[in-house]
Amino acid sequence: MASISREEVAHLARLARLAVTDAELDVFAGQLDIIIGSVARVGEVAADDIPPTSHALPVTNVLRPDELGPSLARDEVLAAAPAAEDGRFRVPRILDDPE
Amino acid sequence: MTDVTRMDAAALGAEIASGHLSAVEVTRAHLDRIGAVDDKVRAFLHVDAAGALAAAGAVDERRAAGEELGPLAGVPLAMKDVVVTRGLPSTSGSKILQGWVPPYDATVTQRVRAAGIVMLGKTNMDEFAMGSSTENSAYGPSHNPWDLDRIPGGSSGGSSAAVSAYEAPLGIGTDTGGSIRQPAAVTGLVGHKPTYGGVSRYGLIAFSSSLDQAGPLSRTVLDAALLHEVIGGHDPADSTSIDAPVPAVVAAARDGARADLSGLRIGVVQELSGDGYESGVLDRFSDAVRLLTELGATITEVSCPHFGYALPAYYLIAPSECSSNLARFDAVRYGLRVGDDGVRGLEEVMSLTREAGFGAEVKRRIILGTYALSSGYYDAYYGQAQKVRTLISRDFAAGFKTCDVLVSPTTPTVAFPLGARVDDPMAMYAADLCTLPASLAGTPAISVPCGLSEGLPVGLQVMAPALADDRCYRVAAAVEAAVAGRDGQPILAAAPSL
């Protein structure tokens, strides 16, 4: 039995903001089915009472003094953006047009 | 006249410091070498001849002014494209960052520049460091100088190809699941993944933040140690950076070169052999273990029962983290934007941009990670993988109770032919079988050449406890010396000339 369906892959791609093609979906669904079938082997390990590791070494939150410091030059940063206007990032429409 | 491109970094640094060679002539020689062979090797995505010569000229001027130079001042280096470089393109092997010129330097870049090391250019890699062959690069694969029809390893395959083709004596790689060690192994180089947190991640384009580490690639153990000491050490700009002195890896490499490992306890990991391993690789590994005994080490077999689950755990954890990290490519602040016609909304432009800008492996991993982090699947996949990660760390801890270091082959096979695994993701993932445990546990590990199988290099992996990187270098240097003594020459000397 397939562990993941073509429809589920399409849904995940939408969640991840990937406008995948039908041809890609055909390939990815088969490949991801095999990959997920294989990585599911982690379930064979008895680990109910084992704490999870998110970082291998102890990590503590690091704070710095709240002081002014140098930052990147605005124009240099905007020069690398796909579109800029009036010293700001220009983005595509984010709201529907008013009726 | 000596060919300076054949000299190692330590020797070049000494000749430049003493004035026998100028940094400019050393840099020119390497740029000429790139011009002569890189159309075959395709190690570089971007060569910065003008910047390299200017940096070299500055080193020569400092020397002429009587300044004391560091051991690698004036020595050329090949920088992996995942490391951001101010004023130099940094694509991470992806179309989504094509043409992006970062406005800042990574900490690794800053430290390389400050040491007077000359950056020749940016090297090819699997897109966003996801892969083991460079075949996932959006700009085409690099080629293994030992056999141009074979992979140079990945993801740091541009750096491994450059250093093994004598285009540069030093390379920077990054290693998330083996991306320094595996390329080093299949090209006959030394490659070290430092303890997680040992080298700053500030300015590395993130793939899997709990695993990513930058480290050195070179033709000798000492050269790798010299570069490690340049790039290592605490950095306030990386919250996971370890606030502790850099392990004394140069001293350890020099000590190891005496080829005496008396009293050292070495464990052979039983789980890292058997099915899926080429017999030629296992034979060279057995030879290396015998060599270690002759050097005075005591060998025991060690069982790490959860290492067999490193591959499935890694291919849940790394894609999960990547699906989150790569959300930054939103078509707003940098890189590609597709479909912005004034009519389409942000979400559609974002989806079209990511579709056009990412390659197949990156998309697969983003989808896989999104799946593993989904409500309803999280506990069975991502959560369970994190528990297995704990058990792998415990296996290491148990091994290091009785052993100073653990050893294994670095890769299950020698360099495979280009194209052999591109349509089979699981076969490609298996190239990382031996390197994944140390990645998940955050422990340091080095690959050092130990012999040839069917004319291609085989690597020995030496794994040490966290912050004991010096042990990796000591053992690797001893193996390097003993192998050169046994064979009458270093492994890389057997490579065909291009």
C-alpha cells in the first residue's frame, strides 16, 4: 500500500508554496512513497521513554546588550532585491482589490 | 622550476613568509591551472581573478612593509558557494540565487580574508548542499579528477575537485550529513567536519541548522589543521557557536605525523560494514586498521546498535529543518522573482518563483519535511527521529567510554559514475551511510586517504568526542605518514594527470 498519495503530495506542495507541475507530481509521488516507506524504519526503535534531541550539544539562549551597532547599508540591500521602490522592498499585491 | 600548484599550503605559506615566493606569483600559477583544467573538472562556479590578485598583492605589500604574516597568508583557497562572500556571487548551487551578490561576508569568509588567504573563487555544489555528487547543482556537475566520468562527491564536490585537481591547495566545504568527508574520501583528500558549534554558521546559507558545519578540505592533514585554526572559534553572531578555545589541531597534526599511536584505544564500529559496502573498500579499511595496530594503537570492536537508523533519522530531521529554512526564499528580499505581472498576488508569485528556482531534490526534501512536520505525522516521523538521534548520541558516549576514537570507512563505495544514481534518491542517500552518525551526534570526524580500490581512493573516517577534534587530526596524520611510508608516496600522487 502506498504510504503517500499523489493528492497528498499535491497538498503538501501547495502548503510549501511550490507550483509543481503534473509531470513532477507523477515522479515525486512515486519517489516520496519509497523514501517515506524507508525512513518510517525509525518507528522500529523502542524509544517511548527517550527524550528527543533537537540540538546535539546543549544550546542556551544568547542575548546581547540592546545597543546601536552598524547594520547593512539600505541601498546595498535593496540593490539585491528583485524589486524595490521608494527605499523599500516592492512586493506583489497582498490584498484583494477593493470591490 | 618547481610547480607551485603541487606544493601544499604549509609549504607555500612558509615560502611566501620568507620571501622565496610572492603571493601574486602563487596566485597567478593557480589561476593559470584553473584556466588549463577547469573546463574538464568544472570545480568553479565563479573565478575572481582580479579580487584574488588584489588580495595577494596586499599580502606581498604587508610582507614588504615588514609585517609578520600568518602561516597561510598568500595561500589560495577555493570557497564553497554556500558561504556568502561580500561582492562575490553566492548561489548555493541554486537558480533561485542566480546573480545574487551578498552585501556581507560570512564569519568564515571574514576569517579567511583576515588571515591573508587568497580566495580564488566560489565552487560548485549540490543545490543548497543537498546531495552527494554535485549532480543536484543547477549549474551542472563537477568531475572527479581521478576519472572525469565519476562524481567528485557532494555536496562540497566543487571544492574537492578543485583541491584534488591542484587548482587550489585549500578548500572550504560544509558538512550536514557528510558533505565534507565523502567528497574528500572519493577524491583522495583530507576533509574534517568540526564539532558542531566549533565553526560559526553566520553567513552559511542554511540547510539544516542543527547539523550544518563548515570545515577544511586539503591534500595534507597539517594543511586542514592550519585552515581549521583560521576559521574555528567562538562567534557572537552565531547563537550555537561554542564559547571555548579551538582544539589544538595543528599541534595534534604535527604530533600525529611522528606515526606513534602507542596507548591509543581505537574502536572499530561493527555496524559500519557489511551489506552495501564494496569489498575493495572493506579490504582497504582492514589494511588501515592493521596499520593502526602497527602504530601502537589497541583495537577493539565496538557495537553502536542505533547507527543503522542514522539514515532514516537524518532523512527526516534534515528535510524538516530545510523545509523551514528554505521558506526564506519568498521572492521578496533577494534572488529570483517569477510571474510578477502586476495582477498575480504575492502567494502565486511566491509559488511560481519557488517552482522555477528550486531543483527536483530541493523540492522533494521540502515536501518530505513538510510532511514529517505535519500535524498527525509529527510524532511518528520528526519526533521519533529526534529520539533516535538521542540514542545515536548515547551509542557514541558508550563507545567513547572504552575508546579514544572510533573508526570506519568514510564511504561504502568508491566514487560512482556520474548519472548512476540520479534517478534513485535512496541510492544517492546511501552514499552518506557512514558519515551520518557523527553529524547527528554533533561530534567531530575526519576522512583521510588510506588506499586505492580499483584505482580510486578510499577514505578512513576517524570520529572523536565533541571538542576533541585534535584526536581526529592526530590519528589522521599518523595514518597519512604510515600510508606514505607503506606506498612510497601519498595516495593523491597516484591520480592521473589531467
